[in-house]
Amino acid sequence: MTTLLEVSGVSVTFDGFRAINNLSVQFAEAELRAIIGPNGAGKTTFMDIVTGKTRPDEGRVIWGERNISLLGLSESQIAQEGIGRKFQKPTVFEDQTVRQNLAMALKNPRGPFAVILHRKTAQNAARIEDIAEETGLSDQLTRTAGELSHGQKQWLEIGMLLAQDPRLLLVDEPAAGMTVEEREKTTDILRRAAETRAVVVVEHDMEFVRRLNCKVTVLHEGSVLAEGSLDHVTSDKTVIDVYLGRSDA
Amino acid sequence: MRKSFIAENPSVLWFLLALSGFTLGVVVLSEAGGVAVLSTSFVKTLGKTLCLCLIAVAMDVVWGYCGILSLGHFAFFGIGGYAIGMWLMYARTETIVLESLASQVIPPTPQEISDAIGNQIFGVVGSSEFPAIWAFADSLFLQLAMVVLVPGLLALVFGWLAFRSRVTGVYLSILTQAMTLALALYLFQNDSGLRGNNGLSGLQNIPGFESTPQATISIVFFLASAFALGAGYVFFAWLLSGKMGSVVKGIRDNEARVRFLGYNVESYKLLIFTVTAIISGIAGALYYPQAGIINPGEIAPIASIYLAVWVAIGGRGRLYGAVIGAAVVSLLSSWFTGGGAPDINLGFYTIQWTDWWLVLLGLSFVAVTLFFPKGIGGLFDYLVRKQP
Amino acid sequence: MRRLCLALFVLLWPIAPHDAAAQDLQALLQQNADEITKPSRRSVGEVLERLAASGVQGLPVFLERWSDKGVWKGPDGLFFFGEAEGDTLQLTDIDTGAVSGADKDGFTQLKPNGGVRRVIGTTLVQFQLSDPDPERRRSAVEAIGRSPSAEQLEPLQASIDNDPDPVIRARKEQLVVFLSAQFADSTDERIAAIQSLSADTSVEARSVLNRILSTRSFITAGEPEGNVAATEDASEDPEAFYARLVGEGLAQARVSADDIRAALEANVSDGRVGTVPVAQLGTDAARERAYTGLADAGRVPPFVTTAARDAALAAHRFYDRYDETDSKVTDAARAALTSVEQRVAFAQTADLALDALSLASIYFLAAIGLAITFGVMGVINMAHGEFIMMGAYTGYVVQLFIPDYTISILVALPLAFALTFGAGVTMERLVIRHLYHRPLETLLATFGISIALQQLAKNIFGTQARPLTSPGWLDGAWIISDVIQISYIRIAIFVLALVFLALILFVLKKTRLGLEVRAVTQNPGMAASMGINPERINMLTFGFGSGIAGIAGVAIGLYAKVTSEMGADYIVQSFMTVVVGGVGNVWGTLAGASLIGFLQKGIEWFNPANTLAAQTYMILFIILFIQFRPRGIVALKGRAAAD
């Protein structure tokens, strides 16, 4: 398997607080990966760095076959390179219809003039139908996104990520606030997506991680504590100390 | 293509119909139309109102659609007015100067003509030299180009600087207000080359049409303003009809999300900011020949805030809302402050509207923001929802 | 030498033995009656010397009246002080002071001419310099200060030692230096005096040096003569220098475009000027051709060519010559002036810094309330300027009821705070509370309140400016030197700003309220779950910020005019201060206010005539500054700042 994203030796400090400390981690193409870790372990900051929201103080972030450094790129350029991100809180455009939300995300030229002159095509329409089908939103296409339920919004956001056709998907706590059935469906969507691209899920909920059934990376105090299958990491003594030993710390 | 655009946006068709009907009515009822129910000065007021509606539409696009509360668009409006005013004033003064120099024993040299014009125009600020910015004032074509280019370039440079460093929200509003204030203060100086606080005057006299009555000129400008408003409205409606509208509204609602979808938010904002600035400049260029005079006070930050008030009262995020807001508030404003409204005698105190109108406007503005965030335009939603 | 004798007599006069007074003034005057009746500039000096030498009582009064044409000579030759009332005279005896009336006939008024009066005046000054009354001495000294002349030097010098008042003596000593620098007999004395001035930055000392260094321009065909200050290079502006030559009658004037036109207009015949048709005279080239034709025919003066102009300039030297002929004196004065100017420049910098500091305090006061509401609550209050205005009007209204300015200010400050606190809380409850999380709409709603309040103030107080008078002890200025001075009001505002800085820091860092405010700022949800009521905190914070605006209004009203639009003048500056400084930080506001205050004064210093331009450039600077530090000088870092 070839490496899609390589993060090496990255550190970042906020007002003296080291959020990420010499973090190195790699992701392969077509891989499903879960990142877990206690609060303040640097999970969200890690995503911020990869997507260009935060600039690290040191370290490298290398992307793709051509070994591009992502550090010099803006958020939109990184997104165009093929990295999609789903936020913890569902962020869809509530004033617009589900179809408009998906259409905006569809992989098409992103320049303003191309967008002005953009016209609807049957191809795009078909693609939107496919994604709606995939995320279970086929009946909701003409509804305003603001009217959707919490779970539907989460799926719409995942659908928007899929519409971007990214090579790497960063998903922040997708199961938060979902019912059991919704979680199952979310797991299915993510697993299917991971067949053709890399999907990285940041999650708190061990049950959800177990259902994903994938390689797990444990972050602690801004660096990788352990990596491997869920059973492997949960039997790791340091991991147990971090998770369970906190009470007597 | 065109058909589908109108079909998808029936409100544009309704707006154009209403505008045409209104325009036709005013033309027929005006002095030039023969019926003469409407005075020439009232036709001018209506023409000016149409220009204000046009800049309100631009403001709605940049604020209501793109979420940038610009407190600087009236500056662009003023720049447009100054650009056309320079030509109007130069050409008109040239005619007068040539007439007076014609009685000389020997014909004047170009230098003498230029000096005499300079003296006429800049005498009030104690100068007779033509400043460099008047280099193209003798050419209508070049000054018309300035109407578009100067606001466009200023907006481009300012917007590029501001958006590039991710200045957003209230910070951006204050920054645009600062830009407006800087421009107004600059123009207030006598050595700005634009006659300081005297501004440019006599703009209602159109060079080459000295013998045409103002009644006719007012109708011509009224028609031009109506056409500009219609064209601007259709242009913006078209621009925002498809995916562009989605992206722009997306930027308003969640800028970061749009960025992570791979759109370069800055270039979209810059495009919207610049295009609306240009339209504002055009609106100003049509407004001031009808007003007859422009001075730096017109550009003061307060004017841009009033613009935001109109759009908010009319209803943000819908183009017709901006038109309604600008028309209603500016016409009401001139009715109240012009002494048109009857005073209210409370027995112990008489409310004179010339004094109390601004209090009423301020408070009703607070009320609109609190209770009717959708403005007057929100009423239409209510009606539409009731019908089916 | 005679002058010195006279001076000595005069000085000895007040303490002269009184036996000399046995002779009365009238008798003495009668001895010199002719010279007194018809004095000349030449002779009056001797008479005055004799009079002074006698040590007689009442002489200064007589000299004063004489000089003021208040002395009359009676038919019997006696002198009286007289005042004409129509045809009658009211006469006062010179020695006894007895008053009587008389018909004007037979009396003649003594009318000394200007030259004589000047000499009398000088003598009088000498008397006054030693007058027992310090007030008279002081006015005599000031009279010398106003119009210094050479003859005052010796009496002034002589009067120093006997002067009991140290202040007047110091002033006399200073004036002696000024006078010796200009009028002392020997060059060495003058140079010594001039050198002692090289540390004196007072306006007076500088004007003394400048007077010594006064120059006049000369043009000569030969070599420059006299004490040459500078020679000028005519090639820098040949036309201007040539015009000077023409003005001196040393060269023939150039033919201007107007001259050409006038000449052509005067010489039109048969639709032509010479050979050129009038219709073609619309270009400079054709006009010159026609004029040359006229000149060739001898009807107008010929053109002065550029070559002729340059030749004339080359034949002459342009130079400035000192009025003072001694080059050693002028060299010393120049050196002293250079040194003084350096000191002045330094003092001016210090003065500018003080000015900037007081401006910064005003901006700080105006902005800190805004910074609190903006920083803590993320709310832009466009009506903040109107709260400042309300504070100022409160001060004005209080003064209507309490005439004592000190008490009224002491009453107005807390009252303004209470009033604007109340207004702020009301506004927060009625409007802002409903608009949290919609900051742009808060901006607009508060703007609506702002226009309503402004118009309301206009309706109540009218459009003209209202006075807010500061107490007497705040009038005037603390004068450190002629260059550095700072008005007490500005010092008071500076102190007020410091007090508020301390107060706000104290409230935020040391009180329960401050702790709760900081908690709500950082995490409202968490604060609420810990039993802090965010609504109450927001309300109090808003009230506090508004109250400070009210106090700032009283302070600003003391030195600026109170108008309904005064708030609008400060609101943009206040926003700039907050934004430049960095939101949510008292120190940031302080830094922002300092930056803007110093910047504005700095720009004004470069271009003092144009405060509009200074403001324009300052705003442009701020716009650029924000490009490079979008979060201000004191920026919050980290994830909290990104939200």
C-alpha cells in the first residue's frame, strides 16, 4: 500500500501549551482509521493542521504521489488537493436545499468565473442522486437543510464530503448525538467510503470505533501513544494508564 | 437558457413589469409627458430614488447575500458622482469661458483657455492650477471610464488587502467605515483637487444641451436611472441565480465550510465586493447630475450606514427588498424632513416631524432589527405562504 | 559717561538725604524754566540730569505728567498739573498738591515733542527701575523687555544690586544679558553675553539672537561687501532672481505672455498685427512671431532672450548681509542660535510627546468602555459615542443648577456614570440581549439608537455648542519652558485615564465581578453551570462600559465643545483604538490609544497646517496596520482566538 499522507515531527504551541508534540503518523490509500484519545490529546488540532487551518511551528506534512508539502497551501487549495473534512458540529448550509448543498460540494471547477458560468448537467444531477441514495437522503433533496434532523444533517455533511470526491476524508465525531440505528447507518457509509479512499475518523465512543473494525491510533498529549487493532491498543498498558489512570492522577 | 432563468426567477419578471409600469406612469404624468401632474423637481427626486434603489441592490448583494456589512459603498457611489461631475463641470465651464473669451480682440491660446477654466473652477479654493486628477476631465468617454474604473480599482485593492488577511465580521465593517472616513476627510481638504468642501456644483446643466429644458433632461435621466436599475437588478439576479448564489450565500452562512469545500472564499468576496462597488459608482454617476451638486459630506460614513438601514428595513437577501427599503425610507425621509408631514399637536407639546423624524427612524430601525429581521420583504413570504 | 552719571543719581535718589528736599520742585523747575517750556531733544538731557541730581521729591510724577502733556504754565511762569474741562482748568500745585480752578486763558500747555518724550520716558524708566513699589519696578522692567534699546543697559545694570525682590532682580539680570548681547560697548562683552544665551530656549532669547542675526538682501555688480551672511545662487531660480534685478532697476523686464497680448491688442490694424492675421493669433508661436515683428519695427520693447537674462544674472552677485557689522558677534550669535535650536528641537519633541500622551489618554478614556463591551461580549455598540455625549450634557445640566464649578464637576462625574450606566443597562435589556450571536445586527440596532439619541439631544439642547466650564484651578497650563507646556485640564484627563486604568484592572483582576466577567468571556456555558448568571454579568458589563463612557464624556466636555454630534467625532477613533489594540484586553486598548495618539501627533508634526490630512493618513495607516496584525497589537493566540 502506498502512503497517501505522511505527517512527521509536527509540533504546535498555543500560548505555551503544546497541543501537538512531535507527532508522526501515516495514512495509506483506501484505509479506514480511527483516532482516539482523551480530551486535549490534540485530535482536532491534528485535523486543523492537515486541513491548513493551523500552521505548525515545525515538522512536515507530505501529501500524495508527488510528495507535495501541504504546509504552504491554503485551506481551499488543500481541499482541492482531495482532502475533505467533516466538523464535529454538523455544518451544512441551512438556508439552502439538500440538492444545493450537494451541488456546491460536487467536484467541479472552483474558480468564481467557472462557477458563474456553471450550468446544470444531467451528469451532475445523476451524481447528486447517487450520493443522496448512498446517504439515505433521496427523499429530502428539495428540503431546506435547516429542516433536517440532526442525524440527517450529519449524513448530508458526509454526503457533501463524498461529493467532493476526496482521496482522504477526515471525520470528526460523526456519531455524536445519534441514535443507535443512525450510528449503524453511519458506520456503513464510512466503511463503504473507505473502500475507495482513506477515511480517518476521530471518535470518543469506543463502541462506535469497535463497529468500524479498523486500525486505531491513540493520541495522548499531542503525540502517538499506540497504534494497531482496537484489541491491541486497549490491552496496551500505557493506554490503560492514560484512560483509566487519570482518576488517580 | 434565458427562458429558464426567468422561469426560475419569476420575481425578476414581476419586478421588471412593476418598474416599467412605474416608469411609464411617471413619464406620462411628468411635465415633459404633457400631463404635468408631477413637477420637474419631483421627477428628479424619483430619478434619484431609483439610483438609490440601485445602490441598495448592490448593498444587498454584498451584505444580504455575501454577508459583508460594507460601510463603504456610499464612498463608491460618491466617487462615481465625482468622476462624472468633473466632466460636467469642466465641459460646462469651458463653454462659458469660450463664450466670454470670444469677445477678445485676438483669439485665445489653448493655455489661456485652460487658465481661465482653472480660475473659474478652482477660484473658490484659492487656486487656478489644474490638479493632475483632472487630466482627463475634458473627455466624457474617459470620465465615464473613471466612473467604473476608480471605484472598481479602489474596491479591488482594499478588498484584496482586507480579505487576504481574513478580516471579517464587525472588524471588516469598521475597516470599510475607516476607508470611507479617510476618503471623506481627504476630499474635505482644499488641496485635494476636488474643491474641498465646496464640492462640484452646477451638475444639472448638461453641456451641449443648454437650450434643452430641465423638464426634458429630468425625464431623460429618470429613464436612464430606471434602465440602470432594471439592468442592474437583472444582472445581479442572474449572477446569483445558480451555483454562484449558493456559494455566495454559503460564504455568508459559514465561511469556513465553503473554504473546506475547496472554494477560494477570498476571490469570491473580492469579486462580489468589486462588482457591487462598480454598480454603486454607476448609480452615483446617474444620481449626482440629478442632484446638481456633490460635496464630501455626501460620502461621510453615516451615508453608508443609512444605506445599510434601508436594506435592513426593506429586507436582506432578496433584491426587491432592497429596492423597497431604499424607495420607502428615502421618500419618507424627504417627505418628513421636507415638512410634508403634518405636525402632531399633543396639547402640551407639538411634534414637529422635521425634528422628530430621525428619532422615529432610529427607533423603528431598532424595532425592525429586533422584531422583523426579514424587513418589509418578509411580508411577501407571509402572503405567498398564505395563498396555497 | 553722562548717562551713567545720570543713572547713578537716579539710583541714589530714593535713599538720598532729605536735606536736599529743602529745595522744592517748583523752585528747581523755575531755575530751568526755559528748557522745560521749550525743550529740545538735545538740551532736555542736561535738564533732566540737573533735576535728577537735586534728589527732589515728586520728580517721577512730574516727569510722567510732563510727558503726558499734563503740565501747564501759568501767566506768572509757575508750573501746575492741569486738566482741561472745557474752558476751565483744574490745577494741582506741583509741590503741595492743592487743587484750584482757573480760566484757561493765560495758561499754556507744555507739549514736548516725540523725541523729547522718549528721553523723558527713558529717565522715567530709570526712576521706575528703582521705585520702592515692586509693582512699578516690575512694569518698568517689562517695558524694557517689550522695547529694548541701548540706553537702558547701564541704568538697568546699576539697578540690580539694590533691588530687594529676587524675582525682579533675576528678571533684570536676564534683561541685562539680552541688552548686552545687542548693545554692549565692547565686542567681547557682547560675545560673552551671546554665549551665555546658548542654553536659553525662551522665545525672548531666541528673538534677541535673531535680531542680532537680521539680514538684508543686496545685489552688487562687484564683490559682496560688509558682514556677508550668505551668497545666493541665481541659477536655482533664474526667473525669480532676474525679477529682483528688474525690481532694482538693474535690468530690463522680460516680456510676459500678458505683455505680448496687450501689445498685440494695441497694435491691431486692418485685422492684422504686422503681417500676421488676427485670426491666427490663437497660438503662442504665432503671437511671438507677430510680437517680434512689432519689436523689429521698434514699436514695442524687444524680447529679453534667455541668454541675455543669464548674462545679466552672471554679471551680478546676490547676497545677504548682516545688519550687524562685526562678524565675530554674528558668528557667536549663529553658534549660540544653533545650539539653542537644538535644545528647542529637543524640547519640542518632549512637548509633542506630552501632547500625544494627553491625546492618547482621551482616546483611552473614550475607547475603554467600548473595549470592555466589545471584548467581553463581542458586542459593537455604535451608540457608545452618544453615551459620551450624554455624559457631557449631564455635566452641562449639573452646572446649570450648581454654580460652583468644582462641586458641579464632583457631582457630575458620578451622576454621569449613573445615568449612562442606567442607559446601558436599559439598552442591554431591551435590545442587545435579543441579538447575541448576531453581532452585525447589534451594530445596526445600536446605530438606530445612536441616531435617535443624537436627534433627541438636538431637540432638547439645540444645535449650538453648550459650555462645560472647568473649575478655576484647572485653568491655565503647567509651563515648563517656553516650548514645553501642558494645560492642567489635559493633565487632569491623563490622571483620570490612569485612575480608570487602575480601577478597571482592579475590578477585572481582583474582584468577584471581574472573575465572573472573565469566566463568562472565556466560556459562558461553563460559567453558567458553575452558578454564574451570564445574563446578569452581561448586563453589568454593559452598564459598566457605558458608565465609563459617561465619565469620559464629562472629561472630554471640559476641553472640547459639548454638541449633539460630539459622540460621532469619537466613535470611529474609539473603534480604531479597540481594533488596533486588540480586542478583549485592557492593555491592548492602552497600546492602541497610545499608538493612535502618538501617530496622530507625529503626522501633525510633519504637516502642522493640515489636521484633515493627518487624520486621513492615520486612518490609511491603521487600515494597513490591520492587514499585518489583523488581531491588533495585543492579540489573543491559540484556538480561542480563531472562533
